[in-house]
Amino acid sequence: MSENSPAPVPTVPTAPPAAQPPQQKVGNGFGIASLVLGIVTVAGFAIPFLDFVSIGTGVIGAVLGVIGLIIKFRPRKAAIAGVILSVIGLVLSIILVIVYTAAFAGAAKAIIDNDTVPSASGAHSAKPGSSTSFKDGVLITPEMKIVITSHKIIPVGKKGNEYGSKPVIAFYYTTTNLTDKKLDPTTAWLFAFKAIQDNDPNAVNELDIAGLPDAKYLDTQLEDIKNGGTVGNAVAYELSDEKTPVDLVASGDLGLTKIGKVTYELK
């Protein structure tokens, strides 16, 4: 090294960069809560009465979703989806609440105005009064008139009871429709009558329906009777014994209100 050469400058070793702590992913609790409530709202809006709850979950879900969108530096996908589902479910819930409320109010008003009780056949049964009666085998209601023309006992194996295991009592009758409502002779009878043999000291012995006792009514037993029209039919009940008389009990509302009773001896 020459005398004129500059002296070497000593180098100072640099310290390695400090280790950075791992960055934790930041979630969005408001957005997730909004998404869950939005799903609940959409799932429950179509169910009657539950849609009232869906209105509440929809409002809360929408609010939480908006908060989730406002917060900075947080994932926003869940919040966006939560707001969309909550608003959709909320709107649909409000619409169906209005629809269901109107439907229930209309049905209640119709029942009150008509003062009727819905029957199993879709028609209505009137309140019992002077226009309803059952005597001498004739049933009269505001909706129909049934006239029992004859009855007979059919033993096991005989025509009309070829496949039964018990003797039956068969009633032959005509049905007249007094309204414009849909009515057939079989439904009219089953809605109006119950057959009872009072041979049980502890319970009411209501007889079971047997097969059609006369084949000539196969095509007419379910005919739609016009207003003022009359159609014939027959019905049979399985007897639990061959001595106890059969009480035919008539009502206008599936047995809730008794109109009258006629007793038929087994001969």
C-alpha cells in the first residue's frame, strides 16, 4: 500500500430487520349476523304467523348489514348478502302478512254474516230451526230433502250383501237439492245421518257403513243433483245383532246438533 493511498474505512455491520408479527385476518361479525338473519327471514316469510317474526328478523338483519358495510377495513361480502336477503325477506313477509290477515278477516266475516258452520262436503249447514225436521222418514233442511222410501234386512250371502260378514239394514231413499250448491245423494246421506243400535250398556254403538246394497245405483250414487232435482240411492249398515232396533239419527252438522230420530224395527 502506498503512502498516498487513503486508509480503508471500517464497515459497520447492519442489524437484520426485526421480525413482523403475523397479520391476523379481520372478520365482520355484523355482516355474518346479517347474513344469518337474512337466511332466516327468507326461509320463514311464507309460513303463516311465522312471517310476523320474519318481519323482525328482516329489520334487524338489514340494520346489522348496513353497519357491517360502514365499518372500514372489514370483509363486506357477508354484509352485502345479508342486506339483500333481509330486505327481500322483509318485503315478502309484509306482503304475506297483509294477504293472510285479509284472508282470515274475510273468512271470519263470511261465517259471521252467514251464521253457518262449514260442513265436510264444502257446503254449509244452517242453524236448526223451523225449517229443519226429521219425522216419518223425511228429513228437511234448508239445503236438501231426503225421503226414505223403504228399508229391509239383507242376510249374509243374499243379493245386496253377497260379500259381507254381517247382516245389514238397507235404506232406500231419494235426495232433492234445494239450493245451487253442489250435492250428491251419498254425501248428503252420510253428512245427515248416523245409524245406532242401542245394545251396549256403556257406549253408543254407531253402526258401520256396508257396501252398496243395490247395483242399480252404482252410476247415480255420486251424481251432482241440480237445484230442484231428485236422485234415488241406497245405503246399508252392518248390524251388530238381529234383534235390537236401529235408530236413525238426523243432524245438519255431522251429529253436532240433533234434528230428530226415527226407529226402525228389524223384521
